[in-house]
Amino acid sequence: MKAVTLILGMLSFVCFSGGIANDLEVYNDAGLNFTLYLNGQKVNEVAKDKVVLTNTGLDIVHARVVFEDQSLPMIEKKYLMINFPWSSAEGNHPTTTVFKIKIKNGKYRLKKESRVYKPQGSHEELIFI
């Protein structure tokens, strides 16, 4: 019973800790156009080599990158962390997180490039996907 209560408490914390205006950027240097999906929703209608999502209320997402060139493998990351729901003692701060599509040993993957706090007052409206 304690385990069930603990798991439910952790899940509710992660689920209800959103609502902060985070930004996400995914790009590649190779000029490969792609479509980004977060939690099954298409982010960009037209495939391009850089996708920016601003003011999302999501902290952790299931991300999928589908390349315009069908011969390239799809990239899937089940727990892409845009922001830490438990990021600081003062509370959760909106962040801008950048991921780069890298090729290592012939495999494509998402690599976190940076994560920084957004300036205060930069979150006008939230976008939930």
C-alpha cells in the first residue's frame, strides 16, 4: 500500500508540476529537414532543420524526430526532459533547452546542448500539446 501511495504521489507531482513556460529547440548542422513530434502531436507542419517551440507547459515529453529523407532512421526519445519539475528549492523556473541531432557511430540521436533559465517575465501564454 505504501508503494502504491508513493508511486501515485510521484506521478501526480510530475503530471501537475507543468504550467511553466518552457522553450524547446531541436536542430542539426547537417541541413537535414525533419518533423518533430511531442507526445504524438506534430510540432512543425513543414519539415525543416531547426524547430523551436516556445512557452510550452510541458517538462518531460515523448519526442520523435522523423526525417524528410525516408532513408534516415527515426529518432525516438521516451523521456526528453525540457525542464526538471523539481529544479530548485525556490520553485520551478521556466527554461530554454536546446537539443542537437548528432550522428555517432552511424546512429542518429538527440544530445542536450544547453539548458538555461529564461529571463523573468518572458512567459506570456502557455502552449500545451
